[in-house]
Amino acid sequence: MLRIACTVTIIIAAGGLIAFAQNSGGTSQKESAVSKEEAVKNVAPSGKLRVGINFGNMVLAQGTPDAPRGITPDLSRELGKRLGVPVEFIPYDAAGKTFEALKAGKLDIIFLAIEPVRAAEIEFTAPYVLIEGVYLVPKDSPLKTVADVDRDGVRIGVNKDSAYDLFLTRTLKHAKLLRAEDGVALFVKDKLDAAAGVKQPLVLFAKTNPNVRVMDGRFMEIRQAVGTPKGRTVGARYLHSFIEEMKENGFVADALKRSNQPDAAVAPPG
């Protein structure tokens, strides 16, 4: 099989985002061209951008439904500005609920971790942010490493339909997952062996509860991306170019800094 090394250049033209691929021989080939009109038609067909904001993940969104802050509202506002359409924020308290709303046709874009189950229903961009999935355990727990958790008899509380619920459902061989709207609350109430979740909120919880600790190491890398309904391939191409530009020009890094999320990492180029 012949492999051709190439570089990709993204150009902002008056009509929208245009990506070109240039091979090692120096010739350029137009890879994709999405005009502003095509982008609006495929990303925000109603004339406004309906955005699902997940307040259940503090890395992505903070503030209130009326005044959301954080990287996902910032990216949404910038996208709406590029498209020339108003942005409507629709708040949710869990990632799984934004997924269901997108499938029901109530949203145009969502910010969600890439998972195979979701990819069957969603056109994903490459990731824009990487965060960690970790375990919370009782302070005196005999579980010391991530590998220790997957044992017979171990019970783990998770937020239902979260990225880590889907991942652990696929990968755990012995431990049992117990699902709830709030996996940490279930962990505390039922004295479970562990709770799985995003690192930042679990660290904050542990700081106020001396009876628990966050286990060293991660069980997964959560790859946060932008999603749009399956079949909107032109819109997905535009969104992919948009996200790559936002990573490259420092917008994502600046948004994370403004929202005080130093532990979240900007994803590498897609």
C-alpha cells in the first residue's frame, strides 16, 4: 500500500472554512470546502444554534443555565459568531441526557465524550479536551491501584449513561457497576467499594470528606468532542475544522484557563 505524507492547512476564507491537503511533493489538493451558507444549513438548519450544555461536568460548564460559563459555552458562542446565528443554550445535568436530546432532534450540537455506542448516533469531531476518569474509594480501602478495582465482589457507583459508565461496561470483567443519577451519592449511601467519575469533581469531594480518597492513576482518558446528529456530514466537516482551529490558535487553552481548569489538557491535533 502506498503511503503519502502530507500536511493540512486550514484557511479562513470569506465564505467559510476551507481545508487543503498538501503532499510531500509540494502539490495542493482541495480536501473540503464548506461555505458559510452550507455550514448554517447543516449545523443550524433552524437559523439558530441549539446547544446542549452539560452542567454535570464542571470541567466543561459552570455558572447557571441563564449565564453559562466555561469552555463549552465559549466554543458555542464563537461558533454562533462564525455562523452568524443566535445561540440557544439548553441546560442538562448529565451527559446521557444531552445524548438523548440530540437523538430526539432537540439539539444541533452537544459536547460529549467519544464512545462507540454514541458514535452510532452522532457525527463526532476530533477531541478538543482530554480529561481523566478516576476512582474514589474509602480512605482505608484495601484497593490501592486501578487494577485492584476489577475484582469479584467490588461494587462501583457510576452516573448512568456517562462516558465512564459506557467505558467500564465494556471493559470490566469482574466488578459490578451500580448506576444512579449521582454515582458518588450512591457510593456514600450504600457504602460501595468505589465511585467512578471525572477527576476534578471527585478531587473536590475528597477535599471536603476526610473519609475518602481519590485513587492514584486513571482508568480511562475521556476524549471530549463536539457532536452533531448522524448524517449531517457537511456540518460535521465544518465543525471538525472549527475545533482544529480553536485548538491551534489557543482558544481552547485560554478558555480552560479562564474557567480555572488547569488539570484538563488540550487534545492534540485531530
